[in-house]
Amino acid sequence: MSFHSTAAQLATLAEGESHASISPFMTGGGALVILLLLLWITTRFNRDR
């Protein structure tokens, strides 16, 4: 992938044209689940408090 094609894809993404198969709710929900899992793991290992 060249720099020019990468820049063109990022410019298209910045304009708001999203891919049809990417659901914002699935993306946000997945990110929330991952962050909650990381928070749970962090609190399990941080027992010195």
C-alpha cells in the first residue's frame, strides 16, 4: 500500500463515507466490552490497594 492510496483512503474516511458492513453500534459495543474486560483484568491484578 503506497502513501498516496493510504492518504486517499483516510481522506475518504474523514469525509464521513462509512463502509456498509461496519455498524457504529457494533463498533462501539465491541470497544466497550474490550475496555470493560481490560478494566476487570487490571483490577484483578492490582490487589495491593
